[in-house]
Amino acid sequence: MSRKGNCWDNAVAESFFKTLKCEMVNYTYFATRAAARLATFEYIEGWYNRRRKHSVLNYRTPSQQESYFYTSSMAA
């Protein structure tokens, strides 16, 4: 974390949590804390990292980008 007023360190995290709230949390009722944790895990691992395309990654999923990174760096 950086000093007060410097938002650059938090930009990625804030963007992710905004997306999480908009796409999942705001539309879901959780009966227990465990249910909320499970739903959040399923959202991140099942949707956000595996199927959701990100414009920053040239419209690839994080999993596709990671595979591309490892295959291209090994080929180089």
C-alpha cells in the first residue's frame, strides 16, 4: 500500500471488487457466511477466471492469458 491519496496501488483491486459486486453480490441473498464464501469462490474460479473475457487481456480469459504467457515464453 502506498501513502494516502495515491490510488494507483488499489486500482486493480477496486476494479475487481466493483465487478464482483455488480455481477454477483448485489443480486444474491446469502443465508450464511459460508454460503457467501462458497458463492464468491465459485464466481471467481468458475466464471471470472475461466470464462469472463477481459478487455485488458485482448478479450481473453485470465486462464487463456496465463496459458498463452507460458507457451510463448517457453517458445522464446
